[in-house]
Amino acid sequence: MDAGPRVPEQQRHPGSGAEPAALSLRFSVLGPVRAWRGEEPLSTGSPQQRALLAALLLREGRTATAAELIDALWGAEPPSQALAAVRTYASRLRKALDPGVLVSESGGYAVRGLRESALDLAHAQVLAAEAEKARGGGDLRQAREVLNRALALWDGEVLAGVPGPYAEAQRVRLEEWRLQLLETRLEMDLDQGCHAEAVSELTALTAAHPLRERLRELLMLALYRSGRQAEALAAYADTRRLLADELGVDPRPGLRELQQRILRADPSLAEPSVPAVEPAPAPVRPAQLPAQVPDFTGRAAFVAELGEVLASADGRVMAVSALAGIGGVGKTTLAVHVAHQARSAFPDGQLYVDLQGAGPRAAEPETVLGSFLRALGTPDSAIPDSLEERSALYRSVLDGRRVLVLLDNARDAAQVRPLLPGTEGCAALVTSRVRMVGLAGARLVDLDVMSPEEALSLFTKIVGAWRVASEREAALDVVAACGFLPLAIRIAASRLAARRTWTVSVLAAKLADERRRLDELQAGDLAVKATFELGYGQLEPAQARAFRLLGLADGPDISLAAAAAVLDLPAEDTEDLLESLVDTSLLESAAPGRYRFHDLVRLYARACAERDELPPGERTDALSRLLDFYLATAAGVYAIERPGDRLVDHLERTSYPGLAFASRHAAQDWLYAEAHCVMACVRQSVDGPGLRRAVDLLWASKDLAESGANARAYEVAARAARDAAHAAGDVRAEGRARTALTNVHLVGGRFGEADQEARLAMELAADAHDPLPSCCAPNDRGIIAIYQNRHADGERYLEQAIENFRADGNDVGEASARCNLSRIHLAMGRTASAIELAQQGIDIYDRMGLTLRLANGRYALGIALTEAGQLAEALGQLTAALALFHENRQPLWEGVTHFRIAEVHLAGRRFGLAARHAEQAIALRGIGGEWRRGTVLTVLGKALSRLGQPDRASACWGEALSIFEQLGSPEADEVRGLLAPTAVA
């Protein structure tokens, strides 16, 4: 990092003769020349007077002679009264400033006695030095933050409007320093893995400074790390052509070397560190291991073997060990113990996940990778959609780090492979009920039951040595009856420890008498079930009921509030019951206020419910209350986010209440935190009397369809609801389910599938006389028609939607349809009516105070104004929409709005800004499927072409064409035309 301009000594150290008031003065030169006393702006006079002040401020506290000042202001041809003019300007400045600041000395002038950093330039240099120090110490996050503060001090053109050769020279010097600081900060961006975000800024900078090779080099690296190798190579080709045409030279060696490394996909080009989170850093040193069992016993040989495997990862290899055994044998306990012992060997953190492989709904690898990437500090906007991209980014983030990954309860090798680190120094521990023979390179460890000595030691630690010492034979009978399974031993010992009046012999007798099928402890899962029976048989009636009913609910875990709904009890009583079950090891505390079953315990609890829960209707009622709770709460969230929308009035009525929220953000937080549980409830409820409510739960939680983390789960649930409704012959439920599925396909850019679902939804809604899909399905078909260029069809659908919304008294829906119809009119060349329709939608939203919907209205109006050539007004509407979408956490619409802003700048011939906003749309990764990515790449290519980067433009268009051809989209024809040799973007 360049040291930059020197800080004037007199400004850093006020002179003893300075007036105290001078300490409140502030000056700026990194923009217009301005002065303040405290917060009060001071007049700096005419341009020539400001030029004099700037020359004095930049003299580093030294005296400037009258001749030097005349030369600074006028150069070689000063006016005849130049000296008198300088004296006049100095006199006026002296009066405007505090006494003692502008002094006369040796026939010249100087500025003295200012406080430290009174000049913005001096402040910028202090910050730049601080950033350099932080960078040298390895704290890149702090260095970037401080350097951004320094760069923020620039406020437009340096010395804006100041005449004279001195000012011009300073402008060049300070602009060069600013670019050096920018390059340094961008280097650190890439060092921290923020390559996707950096592409946007570098695209604009290379357009503004096309001959600056360091910026081109950083752009190539950022593109390559973003998975855009073709564009990176195209950027080099553009640079080589430009340098040859403009300067007659070749790119410098560093740039040529980078091109060659990109061509051979040099592994060392991978980002060296973890993506940074702005503005506040996310935790980048995860410590996710569950707590150790304090009475861990035995397993010495396994501990040594696994420890040896992990030790082999010490900077040399990537170690994987797969631990297999039947349920209840202690795989997780052993793996957690070994992982804790090895923590010091993995200073960059430990990751943990329960893959739920033994249950009916094993964790999806892409969901797990999203969680891991967030834990490693990757911002949501940088997490890709596909499994392959997430897995690649995960391995890149771990490159150069030493992290231990514990993958608990895996289903099979296919589930595990994408979750393995890919670099030396990292290690993975895997537990599973099956042997991972398909996991190449893994050390396979088969975990059997405990030896009698280990089992007795574990029992003794839990019960207490004094109780076992006199009844050793009875204790051996107990652990033998448990089949030496650790979980069975722990449950039996916990029962005895909780009952001080029992002896070990009493427990042994109970086991011998009550469990006549103990030989089944040797036979797979039945062994686990028999072990669980020991604990279940000693539960109080209320505990047993809670255990049975909570086991009925699908989902990875359950919140306290949802559990209270299942049990139909107050939250306080529910918490007492659940905590008591945690004490018996039949339930786990996943986090404060959240609980989960081990998957095999859940199966056992369900078997108990089928056997013991009488009458059978109790099971149905419990799940019905849970569905009611989720539906009522989700409907409340929807009503908070969209006040005035009549959707909630058409939902199925609920008997059990939901939660209430104090703010919109709290409501949104609940919805996204409960996403997997809500979708699991939908899937579980569609095959029974809760079908209609399950479908309506999909509608109330439709925001999840636009979440990159939850879109897949939502689609699976919507498909299940559609198929179940069709099988049940429930046309109302099927129509609503198909409309929900339409929304999923729309978000993903799958317009053909979306239109098919919406068409069937309209037919079913007509048969069922259901106003909800009768309004929404034609509105969706109108949107689809916009994208498919079927304008007459779209107009017909949207006019029908407006009519239906109006008949339903749904002003919000009508406004939405009017905004969509605006797009149709625009495509049909009716620009004036398009603007009028969008404005009508805005007026409705404005009247109802709907901030999120108002964003949609402004978005539609911005598009119409763009087409009308009213670019300034369009930019204002779209910028306002962007702020509202960001405030309401709508990443998809943020991305699409950046794309529309790019179109405005493209029409206004502001090609650098167009490229920058297009890149921001891509970087958000929320633009909604491959079709929308193709449209953004098309616009980005047009901007790059106009910026003199034809090769990179062609690379963008080539990728867009591939997307459109794969989707069968008509946009492919436009892109083919752009790629034609004679085409002009």
C-alpha cells in the first residue's frame, strides 16, 4: 500500500500560539474545498480564493511565498494584479477562519495550529496507515474496514471546481493514490474470498480506467474464483487488444502469467481464506461439537485408533474415518469424545451435523453445506444454489485451514461425499448404521458392544461406586441384560440413580422379570427398542404421554411452542415435561427452547403411541393441533408482512391458536427458523383429514418458496400436497396446491411447468368456486405470459385476475394484477397506459401503507418509465424499490431490481454503471433460476461490449445462449444475433 500524501506537520501538532478555537475547524479537499467550524459550514469564497486555501492546506504547514501562490493559481500567465488579488483572498480567508490560523510570514502565508486530522486528507492517511498495520498483522477484516473508511472520505472529484495548475496536479496525484488504496482493498477482498462481490466493483473500475493493468488482473482473478473462467480469459483478451491498440504494447508479465495459470486451472488460484461478512463478521472459527458425556468409559482401543487417523491429518493429508454400528452402540458418544480430544489439532474449528440417516427424511447435503458455509463466515448472498457449487465452495473455503468435520448418523456414502473437505490438514469423522464401503480412502471402524468390564465401569460411574461395590454380581447381571449396549446401560443406570431406595438387585430382578425377550438385544434394531422400553416403562403417565405424542411429529426438531400445541398444555408445563424427558436420555435438548429425538427413539416413541395411546383419535388430535399451530402462526406472519391482503381470510379455520409477534422482523425470523418443521408438517398432514389445512399452510408460508435455502423443501411439500389432493378427489385442495406449485416454478424460471400448473389450478378453482386460486392463478398465468411473450393471452388473464380480485374485495391483489398488466401493455407498445396502470397499483399500495407491495409497484413503474425514455424518473422508482426489497429481506427481488437498474443505465449510455448493477444481480445469487441468470448475462454482455471488452461480452452471451437453449427459451434468438460477427449491442 502506497504511503500516500504526507500529513502536514503543523496540522498534526498544533502550535503553541494557536487559538483554542482553531481546534474546532475542519477542512476538506478530497472533493469540493470546504471548511466548517464544528458543524457550521464556513464560506470559502470564489474559486480563486478556494484555490488559495487548498494550496495552503496542502503545503504541509510550510509557508508559501506570494510568488509560489501566484504560480499555483494562474501558472505562467498571471493577471497584472495577481499579487493584490492574493492579498485580498488571504485577508478574506483570515476573517472567515479563526484568529491565528492563517498567518503572514516572510512575505507569504501559512495555515497553522489545526488539530490532528482536521483535514480530510490527513485523516485519510492516518486510516491508510492503520489499515496497512492491520494487514501486516494478518487482520484482513479490520484492514478492509479501516480502508473503506478512508476511501469514504473522497467526495467526488478532488478539489472540485478549483482552478489553476497546482490544483490540477494535486487532482492527478490524489486520484492516483485513491486508486492505489482501492486496488489494495480489492486485493484484500479477494484474499478473504469476496470474489463474487468484487466482480461488480472491478467491472465498473476497469471501464473507468481501461489501461490500468492491476485492476484488470484483479478482475480476471475475481471472475475465475467466481466460476467464470471463460469470462476471465476473455477479460485478458480484451486487455491485450486494448493495450496494443492504444499504447502499442503487450500486457505486463504478471498479467500474462495469470492468464496461463487460469488456462491450466492452477489449484493455487483458489481463494486462500474464508469469505468475509459485511458489515459485521460472522463466526469463522466454528466450535459445533456437542458436549462430551462426562462419564465416558472404555473404548480405549477405538479412541487410540481414531486418534491416530485424525493425527495423520496434521498438515499432510485429508483424513476420513467412518465409524459404523447398530443403533444405541455409542457411535456418536465415541466420535464426540475423540473429536474433543483432537480439537487442538484443528485450530480453525470443528463442524458438526446430525444427518438423520436412519430416519425417513435424511438431511439433504445441499442444506447441510449451506449451514456449514454460514458457520464458516460465508454470507448468504455468496452461497450458490446447486449441490455441486456449494460443495466446491465449501472445499475452497476450507483450503489452507485445519478443520474437523463430524458427520453424525449418515445414511450412506452418497450423502457424505459432498460434505468431505478436500484439502490436507482437515479431517472428517463419520458415524452410520451401515459400513461406508463406498467411501474411498476412509478408515472403516466397526463398533461393537462394550466388553463386560467397560459396561460395568460405565454403570458404576453413573450409579456410584458405593452402590455397586457390595452387589457386583447383580450389577453384572444388569449390564448383561442390557446386552452391553451403552445406551441401554445408561438408561438402566439412570433409573437406578434416580431412585435412592432401590438396590442394584432390585433393578436386576426387574430386568429379568419384565424383559423376557432380552435375547432380542442381540438382533439389530430390536435391541435398541428393548433398551428404550426400560426407560419408557418407568415414566410417569404425563411423561409417557408427552414422549408418545411428540414422537409423532416429523421434522428435525420441535420448538417449545409447537410441542405445547401437540400436548395441548401451557408452555411452562410442557417445558417441565420435556426437560424431564431430557434427563431420562429419551429426548435431546437441541438448543434453548428446542428439542429433538434420536431417530431410533422417535420410531420407538411412535410404536408406543400406536400401542398405548388410547383412544386412537388422540394421535390424530395431537397432529391436528400441531398443524393448526403452524397454520395460525404462518397466517399471522403473512398478515404482518402483507396487511390488507385477503388471502388470510380464505384460509381454513384453526382451533388451536398461533404465536403473536411484536414486529415484522420477528415474524420473518420465526418463519425462516421453522421452515423445515413447517414443510415437514405439510408433508405429514396431506394424507389425512388435515389435507386442506396443510395446503393452506403452504399458501401462508409462500415466502419460503423464494428462499434459496428453503425452495427445494417447499417444492417437495407442494408436490406431495398436489398429489395427495388429486388422489383424494379434493378439487379445492388440488387447485390451491397447484397454485402453490406454480409459484415455485415461477421463482425457478420454469415457465412451461408453471403455466401447466396454473392452467389446471384455474379449472379446478372454477369447479370448486374457490376465490383464492380463481384470483391468483390467472394473475400467475399473466406473469408467465409476460416472460413467454404471449401478450394477448397475458392481457386476457390479467384482466380476468383484476375482475376476480375486485369481486373478492381484494384491493391488494387488484393492485398486483394492475402492475403486471402494466408490463403487458408495455410489451404491446402502449407505454402511456402501462405507466398509468403501474401508478394505479402504487396508489392502492400507498393508500393501504404496504411497504413491501409498494416496492413491487415502484418496480413495475420503473420498467414502464424506462421504456418511455424517462430514465431519471425510472431510476428513482427502481432505486426506491431496491431499498424496500432490501429492508424486507427479499433477495430475489433485490437481484431482479439490480438487473432493471442495469437496463436503465444501459439505455442512458452509462455502461460502467450498467455492468456494475448487472454484476450485483449475479452476486446476490437470488435472481431466481437459470432463465433470469441468462437475462442478466445478456445485459451484462451488452454493457461490456460498449465498454470495449468484446471478448468478455461474448463469454457472457455464450453462457446465456447455453442457458436459453437448454430451457428452450425464445431469448436464445436475440443472443445468437448478439454473437453474430456484425452485431452491435
